[in-house]
Amino acid sequence: MIEEQTSGAGENPESADIREWVVDPVHAKERIDKYITESWEEDISRSQVQLWISAGHVLVNGQPVKANYKLAAGDHLEVTVPEPAAVEIVPEDIPLNVAFEDKDVIVVNKPRGMVVHPAPGHASGTLVNALMYHCKDLSGINGELRPGIVHRIDKDTSGLIMAAKNDMAHASLAAQLKDHSVTRRYYALVHGNVSHDQGTIDAPIGRDPIDRKMYTVTEKNSKHAVTHFTVKERFGDYTLLELQLETGRTHQIRVHMKFIGHPLVGDPVYGRSKGIKMNGQALHAGVLGFIHPASGEYMEFSAPIPGDMEDLLTSLRSR
């Protein structure tokens, strides 16, 4: 396994963004550029990593190396991320399905297929591009590429997401997410007949040691993850679940469903190749609740299951 440590500018404005790893024997003899690309938390290209290596931003045991360097067990890697060039996010007139909005917070029902914030390969057409046009002012805590963004849902997951319009609101919502007081309920169609009417999956999630772009249930270098589920309908080979997140790990529902043998329908990464198809996973963030940062009032919003997923459920009911 790999132990990753991050020192980000968000913790200390005077410090650089430094990422560190200690290489497990399973990755011995692997090229360093491939290893870093697959281990990086965010999306990043191999060519970008190679540029960092050439510029001397990557050290192995304190020494610069070449991009074709083969790792050894126990190697200590240190990547100092250079300051990014100024990036201008272009506001785009993209229609938004707004569930709530005031001077502090906006809640949007995101369609499946929309990326939340700009990233390599997705410089436009994101929720942030749309919010920049719609709101004009958003909090700056998460930097230029993620203004206002407090939490994320996957590109191929639909449903409710909140954004902050100022730093006060952002800090409040982020604190609520951290102490698990935000209500987040999802609806998912999964493979198989889930036999228990309700249950809790308490299983830690970390990077997959074989494929570093995936996540898996593991005891090593993982984070506590809890998902509660309730069966809403059964369709023989498929089950509709309502899921409530107690924690918010990357791909948590998708990984937990695969772990218990009931992967999401349409999930291109953790799902099954056989069975009914969907353009993206059948996962919808249907309920979102939080304490308003200014008023202190608890607010809860709901969004109906999107049309294509509802059509699929109707088809299953008619069988």
C-alpha cells in the first residue's frame, strides 16, 4: 500500500502544495511517472507529471530522477506542485434547475453528465461555469477552479448539490459536512435482490492498490465510511434502494454497493457489463438538508428521480 500525505496551501498560506508517498513492494519496478499519475487524488495527465519531473519538482529519496525511473520498495517520493498559472473560468449561460437560492446559498438539481468543476478535459460546460454566470459572486475558499463548491457528486450522478455564495456560508456548510450533520439521501437501482429490508455498511474505503484510479474497501491507508440503506422496491433481479450517507468518501455508495455484491446499474467502473443499461449509473441525490449559515434554520430539499431512471423503474414494474 501507499501512504500519502498532503501539505496544502489551504492549511498554511506560506507553504507549497507538497504530496508525498512511500512505495509499497507491490509497486516496485513501476515507472515513476505512471505511479504518480495513478496515485494522484485529482485527475492529472501523465504528460503533466513528466513535465514536473523534468523541471525537478519530483524527488525520490531527496534526489531528482528521470521520468523512466523504476521505483523500489520503500522509496520516498516528494512532489512539489508548482503554482498554477492564472486561470479564468468563463461564465456560461447554461440552464440551471435551482431548488433554492438566497444571498448566501444556492441549491441546484444537477443533471447526470454534468461535471461539477473544471478539470483537465473539462474546461467548460461544468456546474461552476453555469454558477459563475448565474450567481456572479461565489465563495473563494476553494480557489479559482472551484468557487463556491462545498461538496461534489460524480459526473454521472444526478441530484442536489449546494454551493456557497460567500466565505461565511462556505465555512458553515463545510463544518456541517465535516461533523456529518448534513442530510444526504440517495436513490439507487442496484443489481440483485437485496434480502435485508434495511442495513448499514460500515467498511473503510481507500485507493485500490492495483488500479489507483479506483477505490475499494480496505483496512490499509483508508478512511472510515458508513452508508445506511433501506429497500424501497424489489424487481427480482434488481432492487431500488434509499441510501443515507453518514460519511462522504469518494465513490462511497458505488464502492459499498459493489462490496456487498449489489453494484449500481449502469456504473461504468464498479458495475456489471451484463443486464439493463443506462447512460451513467442509476444514482440520484434526492434529498439534501442543512442548517442555513445565516438564519440557523434547518432546511431540507428534495428532487424527483430523473426521467430516464424513472422510465427504467416503470419498465421493471411492468414485468
